[in-house]
Amino acid sequence: MASSFPVSIDSFTDPTATSKLNSPGHSAQHIDVNDAIEKLEAKVGANSSAVATSLDYKVTPRIIADSDGATVTFNLSTRGIHTVTLGGNRTLALSNETVGQTFVLRLLQDATGSRTVTWFSTIKWAGGSAPTLTTTGGKADTFGFIVTSSGNYDGYILGQNI
């Protein structure tokens, strides 16, 4: 698998007392540093803007609102927190999971409620059995998972009837 990370980082000079006149100026050093930070941000997807701020260095998971359909497939390469409003009884599926990855699914009942799901395969649930979803319209249940090996998951109830 090819890596999208840089193989080198811009070099910076630290002039000695005898070479100050031949070295880049102070402002040029800042420009080089900012350019390197922006390149790194683009590689890791930390920021979509060209302006670096202190907020860019926090790893904050974003919630992905997935599309409802007969089969709801959660793409785990996008982010680790997914939500979907269930508009009917649904089959849940995953794509692009990685062994050791954790992710969260939030299943929201539509206004009608009483929606059920068929879970993706090979989940070992805490307590030994799959949970029963909250059936009240407009209420959500949240579940956490660990990918333990290819196609195998540990499942946890994080909250229900929220």
C-alpha cells in the first residue's frame, strides 16, 4: 500500500554567529515553517484551509451523516463516528475497516419509529446478545465497536433512548 505521507520535510537553517549574513532572514524562516505545516496538514487532512491556527492541531472526530437506504454502508475510512436516521427496517454494512480500529454508530429512529436493523456479521456483543433498538420515534441508540480481526467485531452499547 502506497503511503500518502511525505518522505521528507522542508529543511530549516539555523545560522551560526559567523554565517548570519549568508543565511535566510528571520521572516523567511517563518515562511518555510508555515509552508511545511500547511503541507503536513494537507497530507493528514487536519485542515481544509490555508490558514494554520491552534485548532488545526486538535484531533477532533467529526460525525458523518450517512445516507439511509435498504442497506446502510458505513465507510470507516472517512471518520470514526457515523449517524443515520432509519427510515425503515435496514441492513447495516461496513467498508474499509482496519484491524484495531474503533468506530461509533448512532442509529436514530425517524418520526415513525419502530425501525429494526440487521447487523453486519460476526459481532461479539457485551452481554452476549445483540441489543434491542429503542423504538420511540425521534430517539437514538449509540453503539461502539472494535475491529478485532478481519470481519470480526466487539460491540458495546454506549447509550440508548437518547
